[in-house]
Amino acid sequence: MKICKNCFREFDEQKDVNCNPISELGKIFLEYIAGDNPADYCPECREEPGMLNIAGFETDKY
């Protein structure tokens, strides 16, 4: 079990097989733009920057 860097909830990284486009966009944002490791975030927190990028909002939170 890991602790999310953003929301501090526990999550199991082995069960994370969610391959939707929003999650992938969030991973790209966290890895290349924010400079963080996407594996340090729970699936919900990985999807958040992906959804905000699709909507056209800036993500200053990360």
C-alpha cells in the first residue's frame, strides 16, 4: 500500500490498471509538466489534472 502525495489516502498501486484517456493525460501532466512521479498519486488524484486539462483550466494545484 502507498500513500497518495496529494490527498494522503492509501491506495494499492498493483490494482491500478485503469487505462482511460483522462488518466493517461493526468499521468503525462504529472510526469512532464509538474515533474512528479505519477505512481506517487492515487488514481483519483491522477485523473484530476487530466480532467482539468481537457476542460481548459490551469492546474496550479500541482
